[in-house]
Amino acid sequence: MYDETVIVTENRPLSGSHFLLSVESPRQAQATRPGQFAMLRILGRSDVLLRRPMSIYDLKDKNSQAKSGRQPGPPQVLQFLYKAVGRGTRLMSGLKPGEKVGLLGPLGHGFFEEEYLPRAHQTNEILHVAGGIGIAALLLPAKRLAEAGFRQRLFFGGRSKDDLVGIEDFRPLVRGMLMATENGSAGYRGFVTRPLEEYLARHSKKKFLLMVCGPGAMLRATVELAKRYGHPCLVSMENRMGCGLGVCLGCCIRVQGTGHEAYQRVCTEGPVFWAEKIVWDTGGSV
Amino acid sequence: MSARIKSGWLSQGKGQASPSEQFVPQIETEIAGVRFQNPVWTASGTFGYGKEFSSLIDLNDLGAIVVKGISPEPMEGNPSPRIYETESGMLNAIGLQNVGARRFLTEKLPFLRTLRARCVVNVFAYSTEDYVRCIEILNEGEGIAAYELNISCPNTRCGGMVFGSDPKLTEEVVAASKKAARYPLFVKLSPNVTDITVFARAAECAGADALSLVNTLVGMAIDVETRTPRLWNVTGGLSGPSIKPVALRMVYQAARAVRVPIVGLGGISTTEDALEFFIAGARAVQVGTANFYDPGSSVRIVQGLRDYCKRKRLHLSEIIGSLKVPGR
């Protein structure tokens, strides 16, 4: 974990109000494990104090970008895919190349902690299920799994076509992509859980591992499907965070357990949890 | 009230040092017989049990670490959402999730004991008997510099602030805790009162060795789209730079009302903030919310204080309570 002031190299607008922010930090880029996040701080704003937790979307070797064909070396650049919705992300969307931001990372337990791997190897296919900007937590895991030769598939839902960002990055990694939009502007009309359920029902003999990230209602519905069809499910959780260091206890969610173990920190024990560990039905827990 | 520390250089007299001689400012501070290498501490609930920050800053540079509120039994805390960012501040309603006094002694204290920074243990309970019980458990621990009695937490259902918003209850819980305590007893006061000096005096009368002020201000925020509170607990404690002027005023008032030392906190994030509290009368300060977004701030304030003292050729003891009010 490093606390650094880093330089923005690019802040590219994508569809809708999505952006892809690139910042340079060789130390953090090389320390990142798939599914981890970083806390990004807008500098020079005394009214917006707290850092914002951001999934580390991708890592890049800045030299290999310039000279195509060269084998990429160790990464120096971290990329964050985000949607400008609140005060922090709207400020972020105004960042220009050359400007500085505070970056604390990499943080948390990602998708490839020791305990997860044995179950990944027992599956026929990894199913990534993303809701909206939740896609940002899944690219690095998908890249790592593709390198290791896993079969993968992406289920991606959003409000409209504009929300389906980053699909080109997934295309070479997965055997298939199924989209759903609430307004029907791309893929199935409705929630992503519909094509997911059809797929699970059609392949009821196969063993899957689900990796999920998205808004609360989508997570709950996906976890319910995984449970019904008997597949293990890893979820990358989101919550408001004060520090990212495990000290403010602001990001705690309800998990199986009692006493002070009834809540765990998304920033430290998470953000990736086994779905069955999380208590999903308590008011306000996620 | 004098915070001067007896050491060799003081008897020499400041005026005798030649201008070319390097001025070495004295920033140690002494409270209730405990010496702290400097007056910059980290506030309870913003620094975990210290170790969480060990890869980011040198903990040995701090004067003290005030650990997260410890209760006699482990506490699970409140459901989410527990925090919400406001303009220049944040609301929290964590609900004092902690490992409990026994596990603190076995799992957290051994590491804290190895540091040059002192360990101050914030103590929380729901009844006078439980405050005493918590202190009795903690008394078994070695290497605790002092207790900080939290009678001002706004985020738990039936305890905490109740003690800190009734002078009689303040006296009762402080007297009982003082009697039980093996280590010096600091009392952390709530700003959610009409007259802070009443509570400062009540705590002092009951035997408090020092006062920490202030805890968070009770506040709230509402999501107008859903017309629901931003926090599960509906209300929460406001902290951060937005509360600093209120905290500073209360430190100033309390420092004039009591003889015991004051530890000032509330929105401190820079050296200048800390200096304001010293000038208003605080003998030490605590950095709180700033630890969340700027983990290096406390250590930078230690250096900034040294630089200020050097530039002004003043020792910390000469700054404390040195406010000049023109024309009076």
C-alpha cells in the first residue's frame, strides 16, 4: 500500500457520463492484484475531503502504447473506469492530463486470494456478471483468468446502451457476452439476471463460478440465482468509505457472525466476499 | 497554569542564547505526570489501533495514539450506511464497533507498547458500573499512558452522550472511573451542550486529570430524492474542518474555566489549525478526520510545529494559552 501524489496521463470521455482515467504510479500498478481498488483524492478542495474508492480497471505499460508491437513490460499506469454521478466523480471528470491527484493503493482483498482458487479450478466456466459501472471490478480478473486458460462469459446489464462501457476490452477474453438494458437499447430488454437465469437453466449440469459486481438490487438477485442453481459466487462489494485503511469502520457490511465480527470492512476484509458470507436481507446492509 | 517542563535549558534563560546559536525548540508536553515526546496525537476512532498506519507513517513520530473506543464487551456497531460526506466534513454513526477490553489487551496493546508514541485508551460503556468494569479489565494491561473516558459519543442508543450532557451524571461517572483507574484519567467532553464550562468543571471536580474536547457535533443529512436519512442511525457525529471554529471556542472557554490540562481536537488538519488550539490553551492536540484522507497529516503537523517554534524562537510551553486579545 502506497500513499502518493500521482499525475493524470489521460481522462478520456466515453459514452454517457463515463470516463476512463489513467494515472501514473509504477509502484501501485505493479503491486495490484485483480479485484483490488485504490482511494483517489481530488487535491486542493477543502470542501470535498474524503477520497473516493475506485476499482482498478486496468493496468498499462505506457511505453508499449507508444511503440506498437513491442512486448508490454511491467505496468506503470493504473486505469479507473467511472461514471460522473456525485460530487467527487463530477470533479474527477474535470481532471486534465498533467494534473495531480492523491492515490492510496492498492487496497483490499481481490478475486484471487488463495481460498478462491481451488473452487475456480473445479468449474467449467467463469461467469462474470456486471451491473453498470460494476464492470470496472471485473476486467483484471478476466484478463488473469484468460491467461490461465479459463473459459469465461460476460453478462452485462445497464440502464441503456450508454452504460455498457468496456465491452471491447472483454471481447478477446470471453467466449460470449450477453447484454441487457432496461430501456432495450441494447441486448435483452430488462435486467441482466434474465439472460443469466436462462443460461444457468440451459446448462444445469455444468459447474460455474460467478464473479459479480454491481448495484445492490442486482447483486441480491444474482446471488439468489447462484444459490438456486447451486453455483459458488464471489461478489465485489461497494460502499461509502471514509479511509480505505480499515480504521474508520464506515464501510462495514453485515456478515455471518456475532459480536464485533457481525460486520466486516469492505475495504479490508473485502471488497471481494463469498456471497454466502454476506447477510443480504438486513435493512440498509447493502 | 504552566506547562513548562523542567529541563536544563529553561534555567539558562532564553535571552542568553546568542543569535547565531541554533535554537532547539522544546515541544515535549506533560499531562497528569505523563511525558509525551510531542503534543500531536491521533484521535480515537480515526486511527484504529495504530498498526493500520504503520506502512504509511512512522508511528514513533507521534506524541500519542488514542485508540478506538474500547467497551467491556465487544460491540458490533450500527448497520450501513454509517458515514456520509458533508461540505468540509463528514457525518458518522459507526456505533462504537470494537474488539472489547480483553482482546484489546491481548491483540492490540502489545504492538502499541513497542512505540515511542504513548498509548491512550478511549473507554466507552453504557452505565457507570460498566465504565468501572472496563477500566478494571484495562488496568491489567501494561504500557497504557492514560484513559480517555468517552462520555460524549452521539451514536449509541442509551449511553455515551447521556453521561456527557448532564453535569451530575458526568460527576458520577468520572468519580467512579477515577477511583477505579490505575492510570491517569482524561475525560472527553461533548460539544452538544449549552455551556461547556459547566461540564469541564464537573469533570475536574470529580477528579479528571485532563479534559479532551471536543467530540463530534450531532448532525444529520437527508437524501431528498428518497426522503430518507443519509445515515442508518438518522443522526450522526459531524467532524472535520467544518467544526473547527466551534471546537476552538470551546477549548478556549474550558481552558479558562479549569486548572487541569486541555487536549484540543475538532477539525485539525494543518499546523496552523493545531497552533490555534495551543494558543487558545490546549496542552496537546489530536488529529482526527484528517487521518482518513491525509494519513501523513499528523506527522507533518509535528514538523510544522517545530518549524514554527524555531521561527518564533518559542518553546511549546510559551505558546500554550498565549492568546493576545487586543485592548483588554
